[in-house]
Amino acid sequence: MGSQNRSIRFKIFLLLLLPLLSLSALWGFVLNLTVGDGLSLLRSNTVYQTVGVTSTELGLQLQAERARSVVAVTTRDLTEDLGEQRTRTDTSVTGFRRAAAEAGDAIDDELRGRLGTLDRELDRLTAIRADIDTGLSSRLTALNAYNRVLDALFRLYDHLAPVPDLALFQQASSLQTMGNAREVIAREQALIGGALIDGRLTPDEATAFTEYAATRGFMHARGQAALDVELRRPYEQVFAGPAFRDFTLMEARIVTTGAPPPDATAWNATVSQVMAQLDRVGASSSQVVAARAAEAATATLVRIGVAGCLGLAAVLASIVISVRFGRRLSAELAELRSSALELSEKRLPGIVERLRRGEDVDVEKEAKPLKVSGSAEITDVARAFGSVQRTAVRAAVGQAALRRGVGQVFLNLARRKQGLLHRQLGLLDSMQRRTHDPDRLEELFRLDHLTTRMRRHAESLIILSGAAPGRAWRNPVPVLDIVRAAVAEVEDYTRVAVETMPAGAIDGEVAADLTHLVAELIENATIYSPPNTQVQVRGDLVSNGYAIEVEDRGLGLSEAEYGAFNKLLADPPEFDLADSDRLGLFVVARLAERHGIKVLLRRSPFGGTTAIALVPRSLVNSQPALPPAVKEPSSTTRGRTLPSRTRKKALAVVSGGTHAGLPTRVRQASLAPQLQAKPPPEPEPERKPERSPDEIRDLFSAFQRGTQRAQEEATEKGEA
């Protein structure tokens, strides 16, 4: 029976069964043979890189502090040098403990016990130093206290070389013995260094020095005997040299006489030279042992390689058996993968991009089936991919058509509404010019303000549909006029305070959109702040353009909300009809993207929110624009006049005492009655014939037209 119609599961089972069995047997053998040694090498390297390196530095610092402490006990003088050395010791202790924590599981139980012992001894440093500082410790007591800490450290060294090779372990242990002998010489130097100050050794100190000398000789003999020829020869050269010979003679003389050497300079120079020679030999010998350890590790790796080769033979046998099924299955899966990748990375994204650009897409032509052959499951997956592709294309086409339809509905309704509102503003303008009753003017102004806000909402629909509102100015518009016009388009405009702004003007083509943007920000600030607070609007001419700030005294937002809103303002996504709560932000984002304006929301120092709109330098005129001509408001400039609250104040004056429609000022009317002066009666002025309201209106209209004509001529000359 052929295998072409077999399922993928059956083929994968045949393909992996024999290799898995062979690999399981192979790796069982490898783990049993070499993993233990390999893990030991890995742990040894980790312990050396952490505990080993830092413990060496710790030992050097403890030896230095011990020598200075013995001198301090003798002289009873706590020098600054001793304090600095204690600081260095504390730093090395901290680094050692941190390294021990980093080593983690690489430290076995036995080594962990040694670390615990050393840690407890290090905790005693504070008490040792206190006894020295208070004079409770003698020279020998202080020396023995530090020796106890260093003994714990050297016992730790004995467990830092878990080398699997026995001969290599013996050489490493012998080098450790030679290092311990070097520590005994350091103890002799510390003891005699204190004794040289007062010129004597106590009986206990002389006994201790005799023990040090005997221990040093025993360790050198023991370590040298166990070293092989290569490692022993450098030590023999040191022991045969004049410096070590002079040291042994001085050592023997001190043991015999029980007194420090008479020549302190010769003693210090000789001991320092001997320890330096031993340090150099120890370092070079450690490098030799490290190289041998590397060779041992290589041998271990070779064993692993041999075991791997044996396993490879078994794997190859398994591959030969399964290659027939593997090739066919691999080809089928590769073909399916290529088709699926082409569908997901090229065809579908290309169709979606064409739909976004507004192109027409033929579903039957674009949703071609995947051409693959092979096992039943492969062909089933291919057909499923084809079905998914057709469904996705149909859904994308439907969504694109729906978006275009909704956009057209928005645009048509908004255009119609915008036209009606322009006509309504024209009617209101005409009614305001014909009306002189202050109460009726107040109502007309309110209706005018309401219509202006309705026009802004209509323009928002036009902006969301992707079109431009259509309003523009030929000449630059002052920023202050733009801000005032934006305030006039806000419902709660009486709470908005506009601060003094530096002179500046914005391109006339951008002025309408910038006014809309600032109005949206101001209205958002008034909505989301308490009704008894003010909204501050200010501006400043900065190096990158003109910055307009809108600050409220609300509750503010969380950092996550600020981040989400600023991301939307910086890179506006496609408008989602379901997210109507953020309609104003979408409008601001679209307007900002259209003209390169940067909008940022951040927390205000007063707890509310500050919105910053930065108009780029390319849209800001270096010279301030001329103030707009004073003329009768029309339907095309109604939204750019002063807010209605200014009109209310004017109406309040007119509704008082007037003369021929103009306000009449009464002297001292605002003062208290008792503060008002009683001026002498003045002669009654000669009455002049009063002008009618129509004559006054015609007079002001002529004055306004003349002023406007003069400003336009001045602007044209400036542009020329």
C-alpha cells in the first residue's frame, strides 16, 4: 500500500520513532559517561570566577590589615592609614559575599559549609577592631584573631579545586600548601614588625614565632616533595637564593635569641623580597596547573565527542530509514508554507492597502486558491486557507465600502449643515444690524454663539470624513485673534481667561484649522474641570514655532491615559465609529497631522491637565500681521469676532443711560455717596441737534470701510 495518502501524523510517527529511540539510548550513555565530569568542570570554573577571584583579594587585604593592626597595638596610635586599610578590607568582604551569592548552585554542600564558617569569622572583624581601638588586645591577641580569620579563608581554598583528574588534583593541593607556607611568612613579618617598634618579644610571642618557623619549614618540605619536576624547580631556585637563605638565618636567630633582629631595615627588605619571589612563583605555577586543567577539560570533551560519534552512527542509520518519508513530507510542508506566507505577507496586505486607497477589488479574481499537492491533510489545509482568504477579502471589501459610505454620509450631511449654518449666520448678522433693542440683541448674540458652535461640530464631521472644511484667509491671522475666535466657539466661554501673548501670526490657510484645534482643546478643558474654575490660555513664541497652552484645574489623568492619548495625537489611527467618546481627540489629531502641529497632553502643576499645541516655524510669520479691519460681522467672519461675553458688557452699558444710542458717562457714579464731591453747578451746555440712529450707523459704517481699505492697501504694499 502506497504512502502518498497516509496522514501527516502517521508519517511523522514513522519519521521520528527510530531517531528518538536511537537518540534516547545514545544520550543515556553519554549522560552516564561524561556529564558528571562536564558539570564538575563547569561548576569549578564558575566557583573560580566568583569565589576564587574575590577570595584572593580578600586574603591580601586581611594580611595588610593584620600587619597595620599589630603596629597600631604596639604604638597605641590609630593612624589614618589603618582606617583606609579597614575600608579596603570591608569593600573586599562585600565583594566576596556578593560573589558567593552569584555562584549559586555551583557551590556544593561541602564548600557551602566552608563558606559559612568563613562568613562567621568575617563577622568577628568588628569585635577584633573594637578590642584594638580600645586597647583591650595585646599584640599577640590581635595577631591570633586575624590568623583565625585567615585560617578559615585558607581552608576554603582547599575546596576550590575539585579537579576530576587525580594527578592534577595532587599538584593543585601541593601548590595550595606552598601558598599556606607563604601565609605563615606573612604572620612572622607581622609579629616581628610590631616587635621592632619596642625592640622586644614577649615569651608568648617568641613561642608563637617558633611555631610559625616550624610550620613554615614543614609546609615547604611537604609541598615541595609532592610537586613534580616542572613545578618544583622554580621553588628550588627560590630556596637556594641569597634572599631566602638570609631569611632563614634571621628566622633561626630570632628563634634562638627570642628577640627581634637588630637590623629592622634588613629584616623588612629580606622578608618582602622573599614573599615577592614566592608570589611570582605561585602565580606562574598556578598558570601551569590551569593549563593542565584545560587539557583535562579538553580530554573530557574528546570523550564526549567519541560518545557523540557513536550516537551519530545510530542516528544516521535512523535517518537512512526515514529519509524517504522525510523528503516527501518536507517538500509538501515547504510548498504549503510558501503559499501561506505569500498569502499572509503579500496578497492580503496588498488587497487591504488597495482598499484603503479607494481602489475597486474583484473578490473572485483576487481570492485565488492555493496550489499545493500531497497528503490529505496538506490539501485540506490549502483549501481552508483559500476559504479564509476569500472570507477575509470579502470582509475587507465590505468594510471599505461601509467606511466610504459612512464617510460620504458624514461629508454630505456636514456640507449641507454647514451651508445652512452659513445662511443662518447671515440672517442673524442682518437681524443684528437692524435691531437696536438691547434685549433682542442679547438673544440674537446667544443664538449667534450657538450657531457658531454648531458650525464647528459640522466642520468636525467634514474633517473626520477626510475632507477640508473650506474656510481660509489670504493674509496671515494674528495668534491672539485665532485664540479669541476659538474661545468664541466654546459653550462655557465665560470661564476661559486668555493671557497676554507675544505678537505672531499664522498662515491664513492654516488659521481656520488651528482655530478649530484650539477650540476643541479649550472645550475639552471646560468639560473636564469643575464649573467654578477657570481655564487658562496662553501662548509664547519659541525657537521651534509658536506654542499655545490650554490649562485646566480638573482632576487630571493617569500616566497610562496620558500615554495613550499622546500616542493617538502623535499617530492618529483610523477613526472608529464605536469610539465616539474621543471624537474631539480624533479631530485634533487629524488637524495636527494635516499641518505638522505637535499636540501634547501632560499633568498640570495644579493637578489638572495642560494641552500644548506647537505650531511649526514654517507656519508662523516672523512679522506680526496687521490687525483685522473693523467691519460689520458677516457670515464668513462671525466665528472670528470677540466672544459674546464682550458683547454682553457693551450691551450692559447701552442699556443704562444713553444719548442717541451712545453710552453716557456719569462722574463719580461708582463712588460711595459720602465720598462724592459736590461740584459747583456748571452752565448748561448748548444743545445740539441729535443724530438719528440711521445716521450714526451710516457714519460708523463709512469709518469702518475706510479703515479696512487702508489696512488692505498697506498689506498689499508690504507683500509687494
